[in-house]
Amino acid sequence: MATAATPATNMAMIKPCISSSRKVFMSSAASFSTESKEASWNRLTSSSHISSRQPFFQSIFSAPIKFKKLVTRAMSAANENKPLPGLPVDLRGKRAFIAGVADDQGYGWAIAKSLAAAGAEIIVGTWVPALNIFESSLRRGKFDESRVLPDGSLMEITKVYPMDAVYDSPDDVPEDVKSNKRYAGSSKWTVKELVESVKQDFGSIDILVHSLANGPEVSKPLLETSRNGYLAAISASSYSFVSLLKEFVSIMNPGGASISLTYIASERIIPGYGGGMSSAKAALESDTRVLAFEAGRKHKIRVNTISAGPLRSRAAKAIGFIEMMIDYSSANAPLQKELSAEEVGNAAAFLASPLASAITGAVVYVDNGLNAMGVGVDSPIFVDLDIPKDN
């Protein structure tokens, strides 16, 4: 994964100050519901981050915004200091860095949005070659509909950093990448430089999200994958998480959380998911357990990974058979519905919150239960069985 970048852009037009107190958050209780025939979503009590200055692309909607699958409603709390009722996912006063956000379609964006809805301040790292397009889309309001939070405001991204998690330091960057025009005008985008920039700008973070992967030979069967292709998949998809946590852990506040994204191909055969990507996901899950021990003992940081089901994201479409995987999941999973990115985002918000304070080293499945199935019940061989189906 490489990244060409213009200098890091402060999307909120706010100059961070390490010595200043954390920004004030206005709390709101929110419940999520869906208009589809699917079962109602679990209620998520949340609060959204309202900046003291309006960012140049932020606007406030006076009524709830309806989406194709999701309707959000919010009730403002009378007093921002009043404790939220029940068991809220409350991340007010926390700062999250999400690595790998390049558009508004993937799980990284959904996680950022859920964390913001729970009150966290959001900063992101974007692959350098995608940075200009991402920032331009934000400025032009292309993502405004996707940025709507439960209270009707827009998710604010305080700052966007150029990032290429394949390279740990400037000395690791090959000359052909340094001279690549997609990287022209960019600086400080290797992992060590990135973390140093975040430290200078903000001092510390509380939440680290790894939402990136790349397998240049993903369409090839493992038997046809080259050594370079295999190692590239491991480097971009699993070691990048080790590298980011290794550097970020020094500026993460005790009690913080780190979350990555994995896939069932780590432990089951998924034909078509090749190029060493299944191996990379298996490595990521193994590393999650080891890092949970090391980061937990040394820094009091929790480390978990979410095994998410198939999603119609740009990255998934590049694999070439995502529609088939979604259809298969809908036909065979215990819950016969299409997985939404919001469901993964909400699970991440829970894992990052104090409600999950004793959960670490875990693979959390958010896939409508498909991981629990031992057979595909849509097979003709089961035609005579009385298997409940969603008609």
C-alpha cells in the first residue's frame, strides 16, 4: 500500500493545541432503527462532536435524514454534564485515529462515523495516492450525506494525514516510490513520521483503528502466487498493523483500544480470495492475540479484531466476486439479511468503549452469524430438510 500525498490538511480548520483542554462535546441520546423488513437494530446511545468553530464544510440539518437502510433520530440532553442513561457507548473526550479511510463506502468510514456518534474526535490517515481525491470530495460536500450523525449534524474529521503503512521510515522507501508523481508534494507519510506528526499536533490518542489491506495478486490462487505477491499481502495487510501499533502505543493513553479488520478466509477456505490474503488475515488474527498480551501488560491497551462479513465497498469489488459472497451469506447465515457497514461500525464503537474494558485478544464476528455455519444450507442436497427461510 503506497500513498502519495499533499501536506496533511486540517479539515476542521482548527489548529490543535496539545496543552489546551479537550474540546467540549454536546451529548445526545440516539436510537437507530431500520425501515427494512429486517429485525430492529440494537439501540445505541451516543453523543456527537460539535466543534466550537464551524468547519468550512460542516452544516447542520434540522430534521432526521433518511437513508435507504437507516433512519437516525436524536434527543438532545438537557445538560451536557448530566450522565447519559442506561449503558451508553460514551467516547466523549477520546481521540481516535483511523488508518485507511479513502472514501465513504468502506468499514473504516463506518467505524469513524460510529466513533464520532459516540463522542470521539476523529483524525484519519489516507493512502497518499488517494489523498487528493478524498480531501477534494470532503471539501465539495460529496460525502455530506454519508457524514450525517444521529443528531443531524455532520461527522467532523479534525485532520487528514497522508499515510503509507507499507513503509516504516523514510529509509525504507524505494527511489521509484519517492519519484512517483502520485507522491509528489507529500511529506511525512511513513509510519514513524505519521505518528510523530500526530504527537506534535495532538499529543496523544485513545483509539487506533487499522482498516487497510492490499494484495496485488489477490485474484491468483495461492498455488500461483509469487513470493513477492505473497510478502506484499502480508506487509500491507498484517504487518502494517504491527507497525502502526508499535509506534502509536507510545502516545496512546492507558485504557485505550486498538481495532483491526479481518475476514473468515483466515480460518476457512474462500476460493477466489487468493494472493496470500487468507494468510495475511490469519497472521493478523494471531498478531492480535500476541499484541493484546504485550500492549496490555506494558501499556494497558486492549487489542481486538473484527471479522466482518462481505460488504459492497470499492475495495471488495476489486476482488471480483463480492456480489456472489453477499448472496451466499444472505442464503446461508443464521440472520438472512445483508450486512451493513453501520453494524460493523457500532461493534467497533463498543469495543473501543469502557463497556468492553475486559475484552482483548478477541476475534469478534460481525457477519450475521455466517462463521457459525458448517455447511451451505442452500445446497440442493438439503432440499428435503425443513430449513426456515426468510421469504
